[in-house]
Amino acid sequence: MFGLLYGYGVILQVIAIIHFIQRRPDTYWLFIILMGGGVGSLVYIAVQVIPDLRLLQGAYQVFPRRKRIKTLQAMVLDNPSVGNYEELGDLLLDDGQFAKARECFDKVIARSDAIDPRYHRALCALGMNDFTAAEADLADVTARDPRYAYQRAAGLRAHALAQLGRHDEADALFQDVLTTSTLSETEYNYASFLADRGRNAEARELAERVLRKKATMPDYIRRRERPWFRRAAALRKRVGK
């Protein structure tokens, strides 16, 4: 067993180091990889790499999703129903085709007053940096349901307001949302807003609030939140420790 590990130790180390660079878990893992050789790398792969494969499920769905997109694009020519356009819009949004997805949601909203397609159209607009359109849709969504999507809609509206230069409105809405919401996305966006306004101490406190979650989060949630931890750590460094 150990002879096999020794023979493949360098390969295991390369795999572990590449994953470490891409995912940036706690720094002590780098010492385990470098000092532990093949055994340490195998431990790292078992603890960090294998559980991360769950986060790649969306990537494995790319080809089935695109096949379904092509099917729906053909279907809407003969049957341009709200349901077909909404499903197509959702798939295009997941695929990052924001402009095409927004066109689908435009058609849905023209025939339906449902809240979901308006929220999803706002996500498309955010993906295209069209903050004016995003804010308008999110204002409609939050007027009907202030807690929609676990208050993510309200947090994103505050972010859109900030990008539009409506700073007082954004500040008030961020503060209101964060009295009850603990979404890392909203906390980071507000911290970034505060840093841009020169309110470094407040920005640093919010960034640290995001980072403090790491200690108590279950591993599967911590992996999902890792991008926000990286951004929060970079922001904390920017505004000073």
C-alpha cells in the first residue's frame, strides 16, 4: 500500500496542489500536502477534493441542459406557451446566456403576472450589468413579497441601487435587509458598498462577519460559501485589518 502511494505520490501531490490553488481551503492543508507527500495528499483528496465533486454536479449537466435548450427552442416555434418559454428562460439563465434568457422572460411576463419570471428576468439583467432594469423588476418583486427568495431579492435590489448611484436608498435597504438576513452575498455586497464610500471600519466588520461563519458552518455549506469567503478576505485586506 505504502509502496503504491510512494510511486504515485508526486501525482497525488500535483492533483492536491491544483485543487488547493483553485479552491483555497484553510492554509494548513498546504503544509499537509507538502510535508505529508503521497499520504498527506491522499488525506487531502479524501477530505477536500471528493466532497467538492458534489459542487460540480451543475457542470455535469451542461450537455443535457444544452440538449434540452435546443429541444425547447424548436418547441416554442410550434407551441409558444408560457410554460415552454419559462423553462427555456430558466435553462438559458443557468447556462449564462442572459440576453436570450431575458427575451424568454419578456414573453412570459407579457402574458403572466407571476413573480418568479420577473425575479429571474432581474437576474438576467444583473448578469448583463443592466442595473436599471434589474432594480425595476426587483422593486416589483419585493413590493409583492419583501422576503422573496429568503430576502435575496431585496439584497440584490440594494446592490442594484448602489450601482445606480442611489446611495442613500441602497444604504437604508441594505441595513433593513441585514437586520434579519444572514446571506453572505448580501453582507459582502454591503461591505463592498461601504468600502467604496470610504466607510472602512464598517466594511471590515461586515467582511469579518462573513468570515466568522466558517467556524460554525457544516462542511457542505462552507464549500458552497467559499467564493464569498474569498471575496470577503480580499475586501478585508483592502480596507485594512
